[in-house]
Amino acid sequence: MVPTKALGIDIGGTSTKLGLVNKTGELLRFTSFPSRAQEDFKFFLEDLKSVTEDFLNEDKVIGVGIGAPDASPLDGTMSRPANFKWGEKVHLVDGISKVLNQKAFLTNDANAAALGEWYFGAAKGMTDFVVITLGTGVGSGFISNGRLLWGKRGMAGEFGHIVTKPNGRDCSCGHRGCLEMYASARGIRQTVLEFLAESEAPSSLRGYDLKNMSVRKIEKAARAGDLFALKTFEKTGHILGSKLADLIALFDLEAVILSGGVSRAGQLLLKPTLESMEAWTFPAFRGNTKLLLSEMENANAAVLGAAALVFNELE
């Protein structure tokens, strides 16, 4: 019997990841390519068709699952995505279905990550948890009472656009002080540059600007004991943890799971986040919510979750 396979696609502001996944969560094939988010949507579709041609010719799939920011499963579109210039309303399902000649399903990228953890990762057996995706942006996917929360328009989970500092940093969404501008990759880069500007003390991170600084460089410096890098993760964790405490008060969560590229910093981020989360959590809930890192290899929860969306919808 030929194993059932689905194609999972995770569309991010920087890159798009895709993989063939079977029902046990095994990632059979994987690749990625630049999303070209600042160019026309047609170029993305052309690249997607080219990249997946071998996948779909050699392997029979039952459908395509798509995880994308600002996406609605109700109409198959991505509306006013903050980090993209593909248009006000992008018809992802229609476009991808046509170029790949496959049945396609769409959900928010963070919801896809939540499905991946629920089916195959750290949240197996849980009924109430949230996955926080930390990458180009900041998102969240909620499982509450054993159900994925979509919201009225299918777009629930814009955790990154909760205002954490009124009149703070300008956000690409048009507001100021959004969590995304402090806990995303860009936010972390900006934080370390601000610390460096406030002091003349030596640091291995001097000489970089916002464009050529990276979270990996900051992580490496922190592990080597760089004061500015360590302070950056401490500040990021303090801000993120305080907002996670708000979620715990609202949803009575069993666990919070951190996913995405920024989460690869591990304990550098996890420790200050947990300390802040516990300090700010409503006393009745304190100590009852686990803070975990994604168990998905290479943080591919969103790809696996997008594939899980296909299995769930078709079966």
C-alpha cells in the first residue's frame, strides 16, 4: 500500500519552506526558496511551481496544506499581510491550486505550527496550549478545549500585534509598540543595536547595522559572554514573558510552546521568558503552565502542521 502523503507549505516573509509528509509525521522530502515577498505574487507562484515539480511528479499526494501570515481559511486569502507586497488581498488557495493542480487548504502560519505540535510534537495529548512563532514576525496558534481557534474571520492569533509599549517602535502594520517589534528577529536585532549605541564598551557585535546583524550572531556572542547580547535576550524574554502571562490568564493554558527561528536560541531566551512569565502570571495560574521549545526538527512545525491540515480536512 502506498503511504498517504501531503504537501505542506509554510509561507514566511523571508522564505517559503515545503515538504512531503506522511501520516506519522515523517518529513520525507524538504526544500525552501526565497518568498520574494517584496515582489509581485506571480513570481512566487512561478518559483513554487518550479520547486515542487519534482516532488509532485515523483510522489502522489492527497492535497496541499498552506500556512501563511494574515491568512483566512474561510475564503482562502491572505489579507493585508504586514511583511508582503503581494496586494491587499492575496488569493493563495486559488493561485496555488491552479499552478500545482492540487486540492489546497489554508490556515494561518501559526495555526499550522500549532497543528504540527499537536499531531507530531511537544503538544501530543494536550487539549489547551498555544504555539508562539518567533521569526520574521510573531504569531500564535491556539488549541482550546481540543479545538483549533480560528475566530470570526478565520484570522485569530495575531499575538505579534498586541501593543506592548504604547508609542514604541514603528511596526510594519502601521501601529507603534507591537510585540513583534521586540520579540521578532528584527526586534531583537534592533534591541542589541540600541544597547550598543548607549555604551562605548567593547563588543564582538560592533560594526554591524540592522541589515547585516542577525539573531544567530547575537546568539553566538551571548554564548561567548558578550554583555550586550546577554542583555538583549534578557530584555526580549522580559517583554515576551509578560505578554505570555496575559495569555495564561485568558486561556488557562497547559503549555506555551516557542517555535520559529528565534526559538533556536534555546535557554538564552527561554530562561528570562519563563522568569518573566511566572512573575506576571495571575497567582491562581502560577506554576501550572509549562514553557517548552518546539520538538520539530529544524523548527519545521509549520510545514508538518500544514500537512496535518490536509489529513484533518480530507479525513
